[in-house]
Amino acid sequence: MSLHRRQYLRITSDALHPGTTVRYYYRTGSSLATVVERTDGVVTFVGEDCDGRFTRSQIDRLFDEGRLEVVLDDEDHARTAE
């Protein structure tokens, strides 16, 4: 009998594009946010309760530590200009 091996892919900063929804876990809780900028160097997300601007290596570390997750929904969690 052979066991099937599952291959899991690692999420990296490459998965984040403007419009992507993320859940960011910080010391006192967590919040939903929307990625608003992605450059070769940084990823920026904005939400009702949190804002973040991180280097891509910091984003990768947040994913590895379980402090950042991609959320599959259709809502925009960034503040809108009024």
C-alpha cells in the first residue's frame, strides 16, 4: 500500500495584487484589509482598523508566521475617498 503525498504550495508576496483581501493579525486582534499597492519592493494594504506597508520579504515572513492570510471574498475593505 502506498500513501499519496500531498504537495502544499507556500504563499508569498507574489500572490498579493491590488484588490486582494487579506486578514492581518497584530498584537491586539486582527483586521481585514485590501492591498492597494504592490511594487518590486513593497506591498501596502489598507483596512478599517489597520494599515500596513511592508517590504516583500516582511510580507513573506508574515505569511510564514501565520500573521497574514489571503481572504477569498468579494468585498473591498479599503477606506474610500469621500
